[in-house]
Amino acid sequence: MTPRQKKLIGAVAIPVWIAIYALIVMRLAVDILPNAHWLVELLFYALAGTLWIIPVGLALPWMHREPKR
């Protein structure tokens, strides 16, 4: 796979991932947080706000890796 193809796949997959992740987090927040303690809310949003980066952080090096020759 060429670097150009990898970057195209990543450019499409990353925004799709973020949109799906945001929908999942919103649904969890509606189910979990209405009667939760403020500390639970803080932890939830702190985790939800940072966990999305793991798949993106794994995708970026893959996108920019040069093909083996």
C-alpha cells in the first residue's frame, strides 16, 4: 500500500472514528451521569476526552510509515 493510499484511508477513518466515538460517549453520558456525583462526572469527561486519542495515535504512525523496500 502506498503512503498516499494510507493517508487517504486515515483522512477518512479518523473523522469517522471521532464521530462514532462522540455518539457512544454521549449515549453513555445520558445513561450514567444524570444522577451521578460531580466527581464521577469529572472522571467520566476526563477519560472520555482523552481515550479517543489512542486509536488516532496508533493510526498516525501507520499513515506516515514509509513502505519497506
